[in-house]
Amino acid sequence: MTPESVAILFDLDGTLVHSSPDLAVAANRMLSRLDLPLVQEEAVESWIGDGVRQLVHRCITGKHDGRAEADLVDTALEIFRSEYLDTGFRKTRLLEGSLKVLDALAAEGFPCALVTNKPLVPTLGVLEKFDLTRRFESIVCGNTFRVAKPAPDPLFHALRTCRTRTGWMVGDSTTDSAASLAAGLPFIAVRGGYGPESDPDRFPHRPTLLLERLEELLDSHGRPIEMLAHPPALS
């Protein structure tokens, strides 16, 4: 197996970028306009990962499993989308090592793809801000298909676009873990991510590799670690 035949699929929020501050700003602007109680940034961070509609449900109800009235969610979602774009992603920042890792993978011939549950328009806004768009051969967003992660379809599409059937999923959440398991891909977990469960030992798909920081995907010479070229088959 050669590196050219192994794709590396990345999540976005909590894996490559720290975006919760802007998402919390948008959420509270939305809630204020609806005359609803505001939420803490830490709560919003724990609710990220299952798509924007689910995030809106959680912000309105203040609960991870909360379900708000459908008409209210539709109205709130429209407000949230507008307010999130209006933030200009000013508080969003790249996580340490993101560019270095993506550039090192490209230099060694690994095709990289982005598989996120964030909708297309804000995804492209974040990618353009940090000059990330050109670093991905495939960009799959939460509204690319009728289903999103943890369904395997977005991962399969990314692999096809990268012209391969094998690779790794790199993420920070239970959603990424479950998606990689459903797609039959080995999973690389990054600690300290978003979502209600931040302990990778409790993820549905035990990670093949657990990182304290993304840069651990590179060796002491700044090249991708050897095991990336040989993803294990899942039993």
C-alpha cells in the first residue's frame, strides 16, 4: 500500500478549528431576538457536532436531548444562520498544528478531505478565512446529503472523491467516532474536542490512535508518521 492510496478525512469544528466562541455569539443573538434565556459558551461547545438544527434545538431548550417546537426551530434556525455569518468568524481560530499537518500530508501524497456537519456556506467562510479550501480534495458538509455524520455516506463520498476506498477518519467527538465505525474506517481521536462526551475511551469506536494534539500525526522530522500509510482493517 502506498501513501497515495490512503485518504485522511478530517472533521472541522474542534479538530482543525476552535469555533465555539462564534457559535455561542450567534446562539445568544438568536436567543435574544426570540426573547429566550441566553446560554454559556461552555454549554454551546458541549452541544456541537450533530448539525446546526440540533444545535438550535439544544440552545432553545438548554438541554442536550431537548426538542423545541418545530415552527420555533425553523424561525430560530433562520436567525442563527444569519447571525453566525454576521460574526465574520472573528473569534474562530486554527488549532495548533492544523496547517502544518495538512501541508505535510499533501507533501507526502496523502489526499485530504473535510467531512463536517457544518452547513456549506459557513464551512466555506471558515475555510477561506484560514486558506484551507485548497488543502482539501473533497469537502463534504452537513447539507451535502440528506444524511450527515454519524451516517457513513459523507465519508464514503469523500473517499470516492479522493479516488480511494481506504483511509482514516480524524475527529474529536462521538459523532466522528460513530461515523468512522459505520464506514469501516480506523479512527484517530484528538482530545479536548466538542460534544457531550469528551473522553475518547467512551467513544463508540475505540480510536486506533489517540492524540493530545494534532501535530502528533507527524514524526520528529515533520513527516507523517509511518502508520498512516497502513490503516488497519476493522474486524
